[in-house]
Amino acid sequence: MDVRRADERFPGGDPAAGIVSRHAFSFGPHYDPDHLRFGALIACNEERLASGAGFDEHPHSHTEIVTWVVEGELTHRDTAGHETVVRAGDVQRLSSAAGFRHVERNDGPAPLTFVQMWLAPLTPGGEPAYEIVRGIADSTPYAVPEAGAMLHVRRLAAGERTAVPDGAYVYVHVVRGEVTLGGETLGAGDAARVTDAEGVDAVAVTRAEVLLWEMAGQ
């Protein structure tokens, strides 16, 4: 198990424009040869946008992009005509396939925090697709078959235990609260990369919210 602490993430974004980013993997101009990808996961970015801040229209291709809002509201607009507001508890997925352009903004009055995770598809190309699941229930898995991956969302009470999925690659990201995993205590923004996971449990020290990616390979 490899633990990556929140304060070890590479800082990015544009703080002067109200955008603060923290990258767990190589991203944009930041090159980290020891953290290029894990399983299908190639990015896990924590983004904080001030009211009125955001990312102007920009392209994506050959990437599965899954977004989880921690607090606030994320406005998404894309070239396929989708315009949605993503809130805490929603799962948004963009399959950029051969090419897609979108805008991401905080059009609300309050600060916005979200986690955005990028996965490499098993087969490049295809047609772009967009999906949003409103208020996903606890323990309901969300499949991203294009990347051979499954997202598990767990909201835990203090002292509650949850099984980490068995798998070749499991990525555990703590959204809020504290959990123990394999003898390590993980706080908000911390992540663990578990290879060949089998019989691993996570236990909430406090009330916690955790994202777990189960991936078959890379």
C-alpha cells in the first residue's frame, strides 16, 4: 500500500483567478515520473473555485472524466448541448472519446470544491457521451466499463467498517473525515494506492466520506 498525503499533492491552478488545484499525478506542466498513473487512473485533482471562477471552454479526448462535488455547485456546459449543475452527492461522467469540449464554472455564490478523476479507456476513440447520476446512494457501485473500473462511494459513521474491494488496483481517496487503512490513518485529501487488494478493511475514525476505485489492470 502506497499512501499519498494531501500536502504532498502538487499545487496548480491560478490562485489569482480564484482557482486552486492539487494534483496527485503528473498533470499539465507538472511531470512526476513516480506518479504517472495507477491502474486506469491517470489524474485525481482536488479543485477549489471561488464564486465566479472557472475553466473556460477546453478540449478533452480519449479520457473518462468522473467528477465528485464536495461542496458548492459546479456548472457544466459542453459542445453537445448539455448544461447541468452538479451538486454534492452527484456523480458526473464525461466520456471524451475522439474529442469533446466543455466549460466548468462556479456560477454560485459560495466556494466550490470538487474532486475530478481521469481514467484511461481500454480502447481509444468512439463517440463522446455524458451522464449524471443524481444523489447516488451509499454503497451503490458506479461502473465505468470503458476503463474497466468501478467507483464505490462510502459514507461512514464513526467506528463503522467497510470492506475495500478486492482487486488488482484499488485507489482510496478520503473526501472528508478520517479513516484507518492497513495501519495508516488517512485524513481529508489523503489517498492510498493498494495493489493486489485482498481482505482489506477501512474503519472510520470520525464521520467520513470515501471514494474507492476498483480497477482490473492498467
